[in-house]
Amino acid sequence: MTIPQRALRMLLAEDAPDHQKLVAYILRGRGHTVDIAGDGQQTLCMAQQARYDVILMDVEMPGMDGLETTKAIRAWENGNRRVPIIALTAQAMTGDRKRCLAAGMDAHLSKPINQHEMISLVETLAGKTAAGH
């Protein structure tokens, strides 16, 4: 796998500690910075306070789920800089993917995570956003 063009700052929205550790380990191994939020409300607050290159969003979290959180982030952005949001979910049916995209997510990754697919998607989406701004 090629070396990333630049280190990215990412927000991982995930309530399961094992998934937090695994995803952060993989991405930090590529030289990226990963902040972790354990629920939707914390994710929304962190997304409003810092500039992230990508948000990885678990769909099923307690309280405010990933779909609600994504809609809230998109409303807060209000047409300004749009951070790419990637769904992380065990739900891999076509309808689930469509629900994620309809909520404002840019892409969908199924659990268990394929690390090469995740790295490629994260770095590609972040690169497109950086090129567009």
C-alpha cells in the first residue's frame, strides 16, 4: 500500500471500545490523527469544535445514532465546508447503504472492517475534499 500524501485528522464515532481501538490502531499506523467520540452527541460537539478531514460514523450508537448525528452535522455545516462522513456498520444490505447515503453520508463500510478498503476509502475521500478546497 502506498504512503499517504498527507497525515489526516479524523474523528471516529464509535461506542464499542474494541472497534475504537482497532480502527484507531489501523489509521494511526498510517500516520493519521484519530480523535474518538463514544456517542452521537459527543460526535456532533467535536465536529463543531475542530476541523476534521474525515468522520467515520458508527450507525448504531446509544442516544443519538449515526444517521441522526450525520443529519445534524450536515445542518450545522449549512452548505459550508462539507466533511466526508463514512458509515461504519454491521448492516450491509442495499437498503442500509441507501439510508446512510440519504442521511448525508458519503460512503459506507461494512463491519467487520477490511483495513485496506477502509484506508483506501478514507484517504481517497479526504484527498478529493482537499483538492476541492
